[in-house]
Amino acid sequence: MLDRCIGTHRVRQIQRAIRHGKITLLCLFMTVVVLRGTIGAGKFGTPEQDFNDLRNHIYASRKHAEPHRVLTESNQSNNSKNDEANSAGDANNYAAFDINRILVDEGEDEKPDPNKPYSLGPKISDWDEQRAKWSSENPGFSNFIGANKPRVLLVTGSSPKPCENPIGDHYLLKSIKNKIDYCRLHGIEIFYNMALLDAEMAGFWAKLPLIRKLLISHPEIEFLWWMDSDAMFTDMAFEVPWERYKDSNFVMHGWNEMVYDQKNWIGLNTGSFLLRNCQWSLDLLDAWSPMGPKGKIRDEAGKVLTRELKNRPVFEADDQSAMVYLLATQRDKWGDKVYLENAYYLHGYWGILVDRYEEMIENYHPGLGDHRWPLVTHFVGCKPCGKFGDYSVERCLKQMDRAFNFGDNQILQIYGFTHKSLASRRVKRVKNETGNPLEAKDELGLLHPPFKAVKVSAS
Amino acid sequence: MLDRCIGTHRVRQIQRAIRHGKITLLCLFMTVVVLRGTIGAGKFGTPEQDFNDLRNHIYASRKHAEPHRVLTESNQSNNSKNDEANSAGDANNYAAFDINRILVDEGEDEKPDPNKPYSLGPKISDWDEQRAKWSSENPGFSNFIGANKPRVLLVTGSSPKPCENPIGDHYLLKSIKNKIDYCRLHGIEIFYNMALLDAEMAGFWAKLPLIRKLLISHPEIEFLWWMDSDAMFTDMAFEVPWERYKDSNFVMHGWNEMVYDQKNWIGLNTGSFLLRNCQWSLDLLDAWSPMGPKGKIRDEAGKVLTRELKNRPVFEADDQSAMVYLLATQRDKWGDKVYLENAYYLHGYWGILVDRYEEMIENYHPGLGDHRWPLVTHFVGCKPCGKFGDYSVERCLKQMDRAFNFGDNQILQIYGFTHKSLASRRVKRVKNETGNPLEAKDELGLLHPPFKAVKVSAS
């Protein structure tokens, strides 16, 4: 998960608002909102109209906002510590090296046009037609790669900068290896993003421009599977039930009641979801994005979300809360194509899973995907790439190691090995080799899984 | 590249030899060797016979060798620094966390049987037949996934431990992203290894047991492509000329003269090579492995290699030198199936490439794979995962960033972006979006490359 800037940034925002004398206007506006709430609601509900008014107000005042600086690094070539490291011998010593020597400051990002509402890109209204035409002209890139098997692209990523703390990159590495393993077994391709395509949509919102770009560039993709870098596959044998979603375009782990009835901010999870490549999805992305642009828009939208959703803490707007809000307030428009899945852990909150791995090994087996053997264990809140997480570092890292090994064991057993324990990096042999390797029993059926077989035509 | 333990380990070996009173025997033996060299040679040359005698001698005395301890980590749960980090607030602080708190010591590795010569596994003599039978029974896993397109598995990996220096894991992460990108475009699967399957074959030799295991587990693989973690793809458009190798089983970058005539230790490179899945390859792996077992065997073999090869420094036996030696001394047996490729950079030494990237961009284009636009830039000697490299850290990391961006630009241009400079992590848009994304020109042909198209049969 990319960092959420909460406290310091908001304080700065508030200070700027005071300087510009806008807080008075805001107070007046909120009074009007409360009054309106007791008077009546429009088609999509008063909160939405208010948000739109708020957004337009913010756009009008955007020209006074400070420029955004992202991914800024300082060039400290004159640092005395570097001079020491430069001496012969030290020059080859990684421990003595200051990474700031090679960081490059490329200046500021382009300022967004303050008069233009944010847009993910030029409106496309005939994507289904464009896509169908392209597919018929390109049979070598069909949308289905087997009977009932759609072509899926798993998308994930992380910052192009080294993690703020050293251990973070190591866990990012283990996490991508984990994804490589699952995807290899299941015939899924991977796109690992390290580029910030749109400075306004930095942080957790960065996935939206990326997803849109990939969908419209790759019409051959039937489903795009977004997965956070802090989520790991823990059931290597579970194949997503694609047939179940034949009438759906957007699949997230969640519960209808928690989203539509309670408007609970964790009623669904956007850390692991499936999005079909179609016009509906492009429209959804357009409807999802308005709360994302960094700065005033995102901050103010955050306040709306905290107010409107159940249990949401105070922080800038995040994509997950925005989706709960969008679905809860526009169910008629989107709900029929959204599948909130809870029969298996398309996303599994790590807190309730990681202490049960041994029990799972004792009583169950891979292929179940649910509470008995979760498809995905998602380390929300751990943030190993940053400085501070929401949980104890020791617990997070220990459990991430265990989750990794839990999944890795299912790969290793294919080859006759297993980790010495869920806590250990070391492996031990559990199946002796023979001179007839192809007669060895493939217990989990992961060596040549049926969901991977593809008959290639002769031409 | 996995670490090479040179100085300290050898000194310990020598001290043990002295303690056991064997150095006298060794001196006597060497005298005999020199005398024999002037007397005559057997079928494969005196050095080989001598090596065999030396190896048998070492096997006989192995029971006195100290046990090998690999991947040992210490549990420092009583460390005072940890007590400080445990206090509230610090518990969530990654900067205050000592990773040793969660490292697990799983004890010593099993001791190898001193009376048994090393073996990669039970001898298989009919692999071609086993494989052909399996293929005919499993049409969903054919060896060829398109006309002239073999099924290829790219194999790479790194240690399961965090790098000794913090920045190393970040470069491993960028390196695997780079490989994911190339392989996605070229329809190649990836296996990222983090398990040490055989403690005796640690370090650069670890690839041999791994490769053998993967070949015999996956008969559907036609070619296994080993690639070091410090090698990066810098030509995303270059497709390996598979047809060229239809009569070869083993392809490495190198030069016939340097291997067979000069016995130059860098006459070929084993950091990036193609190995066909067949009986011949299993036999080659068996012939390659004897110099690998850690300890006396590897040390003594290192001395043989330094003596026999041109320009080889003094250090324990490495897989690359061993391959030069094997081919040079047994050309009749292996040479006809080995292709030493130098028409393009299946491996490209970074030192002569990285300063020319701007010149390449100016004058050439992707798809050439050679000195004009190298397929692979290989950062031999940089060792960013360790403490010390063979080159300046600043130069290595700066150039690794440039190589990564040079390759990444070819991916980003598909989507209309590019890095702001070869030194910068940041990207900028270079192609405006339109409402008709499928009509956009695909200059490099990487969006839907012909070498990726696969016609899937209806059933």
C-alpha cells in the first residue's frame, strides 16, 4: 500500500486555508448543507450534490494552491560523508555509500490547469465496439485462452524509490516472487508498475490512471486483476471461479449489507479486485476518480467520506472509501454489475488468518481459497516500505515471513521440498528423487495444473 | 550473482589442512603431478586425470572436514537495542527495528556422506524417451507454443535473506521487474528461486541442482534460460533466434577461440544461457557438477582451474571456469552441441555498454540485440546485494539505474511515456491520449508483438 499522508499534510492545508481566508466561507457552506439535509434530497442524495458543489468551489480556488512536488530527491554531492566514502577502498563499500549521491532531482511536476476538472483521459464511449473489432482482426490475441478461461493481467507495483526503511524492498521482492509463482501456475500475466503516470493521482489513487491505460492498450485482456504489493497468495491451488462472474464486471471481496446498508468504509476492499475490460469499467473509473486529485480535492473529499461512511477515520480521500461511497449512493447505476464476493478470500485480512496457518495445515488443504485456506493474505496497515506502520513491526514482518512460507511451501512441495518451519527461510527435502521423475505423484496437482493447459492450434 | 567466499574461507580451509597434517601429502602429490605432466597424457589429458585422483583423495579424507553451516542466522532476542524498540511507539517504527529479532536459526545442515562422491541426483538415462511419452499424453502442455517458438522457462533468483546492504534488495526488485517485462512480451515464463536446494552446492553452483530439478519436473519446457539476478534486459524487442539453435543444446555468449584455443576463463559466460531439455543436458549437468561441492573439493578445484585457464584469478572453483575447462578438455564429447554465440549479447558485459546508451538512442533502435542495442546488460562484479563489489558502488548503482531506465523506456513508450532522463525515476508523457487508443501507432511493435501471438484451438 502506498503511503497515506495524514496529519502533517492536513495541518498544512488548514493553515493555507486560514491564510487565504477561506475557512469562513467553508463554515458558511457547511451550515447551508446541514440546512439542506433537513429540507430534501435530489436524485443521488444531498451529500453527492453537496460534494459536487464543494468540488466546483475547490476547482475555482485551485489556482491559489501550492504546486505539488512528488518524488523529489535532493542531490547532496557535496556531503562530507560522501567525500569519505570516495576514498579508495570505501568506493567499493556498499555500507559506506550514501544513496543520495545518485538521486536525481528532475524539477517540479507540471501544474494542472486550475480551470479544468480532473479527467483520467479523453472520453471513450464505444470501447466495446472498438474492442470487438480489434479482436476479430487479431485472432492471435484472443480474450479467452481456454474453455471458460479469460485472459487475465495481474497488475501490481511499488514506488520507483528505494523504501524508506531497508527491509521494505526485501518484502516487496518476496511479494512479487509469490505473485510470479501463483500467476505461472494459473496462466496469468503480470504487469509490475514503478511509474507514476499522473502526479495528481499519487498514492493509492495511482492505480486508476494505470488501470485505464492498460485496459485501453490491451483489448485482449478480458479481466484486469489489481493486487496491492502487501497482499500475498496463500492458496496456490485455488482457481478463481470465472464462470461465476460472467454477468459481472467488477469483483471485490466484501459484503452487500456492509456497503449498501451500513456504508461501512471497510465493507469492501480495493486491494485485490477483478475488473472486466469493457465500456462499463471505463465509465466506472471515470466515476471513481473525482475524489482522487491530490491536495484540496482529496482532503475535502476525505472529510465527506469520514462523515458519510461508518467508522471511517479522519484522513484524505482514499480509493476504497470512495468506492464504498460511490456504490452506496449510486447502487442503481452500478450495483447490478458489481459482485461483492465473500465465499473465498479474494482479499483476506491478515489479522484473522496468520495465527491459524498451523491449524490450516493440520485440518485442510490448498484449493479451498476461503477461511480454511485463504487465497490471499493481505497485510493491510503493515506498510513495510515506509517508516511507520499501523501495527508492530515485529508482528508484521514475522507474519509476512510466515505467510510467504505458507504459500511457498505449496510451490516447493511440487519439487519435493518444504521450509523447515513457517518461520524459516531454509528448506529441507521431503521426497526422494528417482530415475523416473514423471511417475512421481503430484499431490496438489500443481505440477501441470488443468487450469493452465492450453491447446495450441497447428497454424 | 550469489556471493563468492574467497579469502576468509580459504584461509580457514588451509588452517584445517595443516591441523590434520595433510599439507605434506598434498605437496608430495603435486610433485608427482608435475612429473607426470612431463611423462605423458591419457585420453582426456593429464590435468583431468590428476583432478580425478585429487578428488578421490579428498573424498577419502572428507570425514575429517568440518560441517558446513549455511544460511545461519543468530537469534538475538535478548539484545538491549531490541528492548528499546519494544517500547510503545517504537514498536511500529521500522527504523528502530533490528531484523535479527525475527531471524531463525534452524540448526546445521545434514552432513554429506563422506564416502559418497557428489551427485546431482539418481542417474537418468532415458530422459528423451520419458519426455516424448509424456508429451504425447499431455497435448495441453506442448513443447512448442507457436510455429518455431519453443516453450521457454526463464530461471533466476537470489538469497532468501535480506541483502547485507540495504540498497541491494531494491536493485533485485528492479531487476525482476525488468525480466517480468521482457518475458511478458516474449511469452516466456519465469521461475524465481529463493531456496537453497543443496547446501553443498551453495553460491554460484546453486543453479545446477535447481536447473536439473526444473528440467525433469517440467518436460513441457523445451529450453531453460538461466539468467543471473545482476543481468538486465536492455533490448525489449529482440527475439532470440530459436531456429539458429535447432541442432544445439547449450547456448552461451562466448567465442570458440577463447574457450578451445586459449582456455580463457572469460571465454564464455554462464550468467545468461539457454539449455535444452534433453538427455544430453542432464549428462552435461552431471559432468559440470563435480567441481562444485563446497569446501575442499571446490577449493582444490579452484587451484586446478587457476592453473589450467588463462588469466583466472585465485579463488575457489566457479561454475563458469569449470565450464570453460570442461569444454576445452572434452570438446569431442560436448562441443558439437554447444553454440558459443557472439552475434548478439545474450550476455553483455556492462563495462563496455553503459556509457554508450545515449549514442545507441541517437543512432539505433531496439530489436538489434548486439553492440548497437544489447539484449542483455550484465553487471558482473557489482554485487549490490553484498558488502563489497569489484567496482565503485557509485558507478555500479548509477549505471544499473541507467540500464534499467534504458530498458524501461521501451516498455513505457508502448503507453506513451518515457523517463525524464536515463538517470531519473520520474516519467513524462510523450504521446497524447485519444478517444481511439487502438489506432495509435505502435512504433516498436511491442504492444502486440508477433512473437507473442498464439492461436488457441477451439477445444
